[in-house]
Amino acid sequence: MTADSSSSGRLERALASLRGLAVGDALGSQFFVPANYPLLKRRELPAGPWQWTDDTEMACSVVAVLAAHGRVDQDSLARSFAEHHDFDRGYGPAVNRLLRLVREGEDWRELAAALFNGQGSWGNGAAMRIAPLGAWYADDPEQATHQAEISAYPTHQHREAVVGAMAVAAAAALAGSPDGPPSPEALLDGVIALVPKSAVGQGLRRARDMLDYGDAGTVAAVLGCGRRTTAHDTVPFALWSAARSLGDFEAAFWTTAGVGGDVDTTCAIVGGVLASGKAGTPPAGWVERSEALPDWVPTGP
């Protein structure tokens, strides 16, 4: 079987991934609400609505641009990021400033390239938002990685941030196979084959070697879990967790969240990857408690 490559089929997959990403993000963000933390440590759900963060807001722009252009258009993506930027969604200070300046008419190319003394950002922001693009290209994982690379540059131009986005998009594309989710080994092998040499790639190889480890805390101690908010400290563990629980959104969420770190982002990545495949749909009750997606996100062709 091949994935539906029509515009409507691609949008349907991207929206499913976006909803999974938003649920992971929204529930993950509740770990940072002091009143809810004790509940969540007992795996009890807090009352809704759970508000999503910048992870989801930026992912909505990715889907909107894909729906409008059928591919990543960098200028449109940067403009959408800037126009829909909500300062209260938890953006990092560098991206807050970049998006404000883009709104004021400055060139995103110069702004993104100048970040961090000209090195560009190696944060996890390009990776956290990209799973729906992978779902869009479930019929072509190679194109998913190419388009993810293009999508990173409006905000993240460091090699590691770019490769992190490529890896997550590749994972989502592979997870969205119409034949059902691949094995954990096949998923990570497929991602490793699609990304260039990098610290992210090295982390993915370690993740592949640790698939038989049952203790997520040990794996997170080796791979990182986003505490440094860098791509190479975030993506390998998130994809290890996703690979271990493909087809079981609830199990994947609790495994990912249980190790701490940048919980909303790691859970957004995992949620987006799992929900790219029909077997990874989030529980209906979780969707109901999560904040609705904004009304500017397209819902059909």
C-alpha cells in the first residue's frame, strides 16, 4: 500500500499529527503547573482545559503553510510564525525578539543567521513543531527530511537544530505508513539513514542501541531529555520513546513525561510522531481536555 498523496489525504494526516502534538504539548505543559504536578506524578489527569504552548502554535503555522502551498515556503512560514506569535505561549527570548522584528519588517534570514554570535540557534524549536510535516509526506520520507530542513531556517540555522527537525519529520513520515507502524528498530534505522552525520545522529544511534533498556530514566540520563533545550539533548530521547510505544499514545506520553526535562516539548514531539499513524491516536478524553486548535488552522482542501 502507499499513503494517500492527494492534498486532502496529506492534510488529513498532518491534522491528525497536529492534534497528537497539541495533546502531548498541552498535557506535558501541566507538569509545570505546581498544583497539577503531584497529580501527574501519580498519573492522574488534572482538570482541563490544558493550554498548549509555542510548540503547538508554531506547528499550526507549518500545517497552514503546507495547506496553502503544498510545500514549505520559507517566507510564508516566517510570516505566519510572526503574525501568530503569542508572547505568553512560552517562547524563548531569542525567538521572541526574532519574531517581533520580523513583524516590524526585518529579514528573517539575517535575524536567524545572526543568533548566538552568528552560529544560529541549536535549540529544539525547529524539531518540536515539525511532526505534522512528516505526516504530510508519509508517502515520501526523503522529501519529508528535505522539507523539514527548509522549514528550520526561518528560526534555527545551526546544523544540529536543522538535523533535529529532519529526524523528527522522518520519524513521523515512517510512523505514518499505511501498513501500520514499523518496528522500533525499523523506525530508528530509517531515521538514522535519512539524516546527516551530527550530534543528533550520534544520539539516535545510541538510542537505537538502547531500545531494549526498560528504564527510561537511565536512557534519558545518557541521551538527555531536553533540560538543555538543545536539539541533540531532546530529539534522540523523544524518538527512542516514540519508537518504543508506536501505536500506544498513552504509554508513550507517560514514559516521556516521567523522566522530566522539557516535558511539553518532548511530549509534543512524541505525540506528533505517534499520531501520524492511525494506531497512535491520543485518547478521546485527553483530546477533549486539551485546548482547541486555533480557528485559522485549515481543516479541509
